[in-house]
Amino acid sequence: MHAALMRAFEGRPPCTVRVIVEGEEEWGGPFAEYPRANPHLFASDAIVVADVGNARINEPTFTTALRGMGAVTVECRTLQGSVHSGMFGGPAPDALMALIGLLATMRDGNGDTCIDGIEGFDWDGPEFAEADFRELAGVEPDQPLVGTGSIASRLFSKPVINVTGIDAPATEGAINAVIPFARARVSLRVPPDQDATAARAALIRHLQTRAPWGVKVSVIPEAVDRRRGFDPADRLTAIGGPRGGDPAVRGARSDGQDPCPQRECGPRRTPAGSPCAGLVHRGIRGCRTRLNRPIMVM
């Protein structure tokens, strides 16, 4: 996307463009503190995060909210060490089996996340076609999609639990032993309207109280990401279109004024003549953005 922008202006955009490339999600590093420690790198009139992309080719999409995230590590230790499954298997508590049973409690029979205190809502905006989702996600043809509700709701407005890592003996070279210790990293995606810290606390309570057979586990809080929708008071910046033409993100105004004075725009109810007409709102239940200066700097 950044290279395409520079090509569109033949390498000479009408303003200074600074590209910041970070890999926190891929690496897991502490990027949240980096801008504060290096403010000169981020001094700008506007920041555009080119992270999500369009809903489909040739359909501009403005993403104004993302699900937040909370992560924990859950550990289960039941024995001082491995013991022979033929001699001790049965009464000896298997840490890996206990952990598997605990992780399974976080989704119901339909595949929906079921953690007390974490609620989503039904998405009332444009739908995400199943065929498009299957292609983008690379879902195998003989495998189902999981969860209930529309695909858009499952993607944008409902919580979801995933196990992103697990420590257990490898299958290659595995021996007939009762496993004494197992550990997993659990990632929770939080609906935009919910506090991510509170949601992570609810996840911790679930894991501490749902282990099978009375087995005790320890839960270590990890990262938390408090993402929400843009508030109308936020001073956000839109992208100016190539060579001063139509804005690349429809809904922006070149005079810097609020593009939607009606405050009535939403995914399914954009008034005729509104500057927001034609814009696909993804990840938000209404047009709550305030676009200020049409300059892209990141």
C-alpha cells in the first residue's frame, strides 16, 4: 500500500510522507512504549495505520474500530515429574489432559466463545460474504466455519478465544508417560465496546475455576490492547486523493470540516447526498469519525 501511494504520485507526493514499519504483532515486542521514547520519529499532522485493507478489490473501506485483545498464559503442573502410564496412569492426574479439557471450556458446541462477563453484539452493517471469507482465510473446502450469527458479527463485534501456543512433549519421540506439566498461551479478542482489561480479568476467572477434576492451574496475565471505535471528539485525519482529486477514503473533506454533520450515517443508513455515501464502514456501528486535515503522513 505504501509503495502504491508513492507510485501514484510518481515519487513526489504533495506532502512529507514518513513510513513507519513495525512488527510487534509478528515478534511480540514492546512497541507500545517506542513512540513515547522516540517522539521525533512520530511527530506529524496525521497518522494513518494501513493495517486491515479493503473489504474487496476496488471497494474503499474505512476501518474505524477493531476488537481489542487480552492474552494470558495458563500453566498446569500436577506431578513432580513424568511417571510410567502403565504403572501410574489412571489416578495420576495428567497435566496435558487437564489443560486440554480446560481450554475446551472456552468455546461452546457451536464454536462460540463462552466466557462469563464478555458479551458481543450483532453486527448491523454490511455483511461479509462466506465465499470471500473462505478464500481470504484459506479454509479447506471440506471444513465448516465455526460459531453462530453472521460472519461479520463473528469477525467484528463478537469475542473470540484462540490458543496461540502450547508447551507439551512433541509427538516425535513421545514415551508412554503421564505428563506432569503443560502450558498454553490464550488470546482473547474483545468486542470494540468492551474494556479489554476487564475482559482479560473475566478470562482469568474462567480459567481459574473451570479446570477439570479439581486440578489447580496458575494464570499469568500477558498483553492487553484497549482498542475502541473512534470517538466524535477525536481529531483524526483523512487521506487526500491523488493530485488533489477525490479523497482516497470517501467521507473525507478537503476543507477539513466534519464530513458527516448529520451524525446519522451508519453501515445501513447513509443519507442521500452525505459525504459518507459509498463508504464501507467496517468495525463500527455508526459513522462516529471526525476527519480533520486531509494529509497523510504515515
